[in-house]
Amino acid sequence: MIDLAPLVRRMAGTPLATWSEGLQAQLDAKMEKGHGDLERWQAALDALPAVRPSEIDLVDTLTLDCACDDATRQQMHDALMGLSPWRKGPFNLFGVHVDTEWRSDWKWSRVAPHLDLKGKRVLDVGCGNGYYQWRMLGAGADSVIGVDPNWLFFCQFQAVQRYLPDLPAWHLPFALEDLPANLEGFDTVFSMGVFYHRRSPIEHLLALKDCLVKGGELVLETLVVPGDKHQVLVPEDRYAQMRNVWFLPSVAALELWLRRAGFRDIECVDVSITTVQEQRSTEWMKYQSLGDFLDPNDHSRTIEGLPAPMRAVLKARK
């Protein structure tokens, strides 16, 4: 059982206190339903060696290390490989380099200079395996709660957390819809790589706003297309072989949607083309990746003939 008592203690006296007190029962009920592969992933977690980091870096990288022998490193490697595929990272864990599909450190290096997380209560929606949660703590966040219903990502987070048990980061295997309405308890809310999967983008923005305290900040990262405020791409079927992609707005259109949802002080802080160096297959994620989903003769187009992935980061205040 995962004990959420430390989370409850951390949230005492905050607007999240009442909500946090019900989380243990909510998590236990979710764990009871489980997932067909949970037993296998739990075995991988149980196989992790019992070591304690003497070196921790969450600021410039995500690195944990200590003096350990080759046999321990091999045990670490094999256990972590049992939690493949690894998509967000990379992680450097006791001499094992988990070379993930995404160079998420590149994205973080583009986003982090525009943030002030010192002392903030943070919510990361669609947090994946928690890579960014640890980096948010490295940037000074008071606490970080991530929600993502993917069970493998939940287990990957547990693998890292077992070596950082005292840090105020928690991963809940929930969807945003599992959070109560009008929560209004987080200083900063992140939604990175989620927006284009939502069938109702304005509803997503309103739900994110409901999680923020008055004056709190949203950090939104999503796929965009070039164009003016009227430009929005709605794929007929797949986009870069992804089935569940619904709306790719221009930056100007996204700014308009944020204003309509009641946000202010809206600022686009980064626009970047996603390259095959930033997202690719590796030993730790052996399935197809971005290079397989672009036109082989023209990397400015997807194999469906649509504009290749371009991502923007916007900040906005409630």
C-alpha cells in the first residue's frame, strides 16, 4: 500500500487539506481495480537494489548516485528495464543511464527560465512518469502533485521515489476529471502534452483554472500550427500516427481561447519544432517514434501530409 499520510500532513492548513484527506481511500479504491500488468511491474520494483543516494541532482539533470559495485548497477539496470518503455526523461540512476524516448530535459531547459516555482504548490496534469515533477522540486517548488491514469508511468515514478522518499512529490493514478470541481488550491498548474488529446479544449482550460488559487499561474505546452487567431487544424483521422489528436491551434488562437476561458497576462514564451533528435527510439523505448511518423522525403510534414509537430509554451494567470 502507498501511504499518503505525508501528503496529508504537507497539505494541512492549505486550501487542499480537505481534498487530501480523502485521497487515501480514492487511491486504495483505484489500486483495488488495478491493471493486468501491475503484478509484473511490481516485481520489477521489488527487484530494485536497496541503495541510498549520496549524490542528488534535480537542478541541472535528474541524477542519483552513490558508491556501488557493478553487480548492483546491473541489478538496477535489469529492474528498470522491466519497467520499459520509458518515454520521458532521461534519468541517471546509480550509474544507469535511462535513455528515454523524449529528451525531456531539452523541453525543461526551454520552459524553466520563464518560471518562478520557489515555495509553490504545483499540480502537474498528465505528469507521465514524473520526470518534470522532480525537476520542479529542483526549481524550488514546495510540493508537486502529479496526476496521470497510466499505470506504467505510476510504477516508473515509484521506482524513483523509493530513492527519494522524503521529498514532497506524489503521483496519483487519476485523470484530471477525478479531481473535485473548484479545487482552487495550487499556485501553479502544468498541462504539458495533454491539450491536443482533449475533445473539448475550452473545458480543459476551465478545469485547469478551477485548480488554481486566484492569481495562480497556468503553464500550458501543446502542439500548435502557424497562422492567425482563426487558424486551427483538426486532423481528419490520425496526426503523426496518433489517433486521439483533436485540435492544433495557432498560438494566436490559443491565446484567444485562454482569454475566453478567463485567463489574463497571457504570454507565449517558447515555440519549437520537435526534431528526431528530441524524440526517438532507444534501447529503453524500442517502439516506433517520431522519425517513423514523418514524411521520409520531407520532415516538415507528417506521413499524413500535415504540418510536422511544433510545440508552444504559454503562461497565463487566473
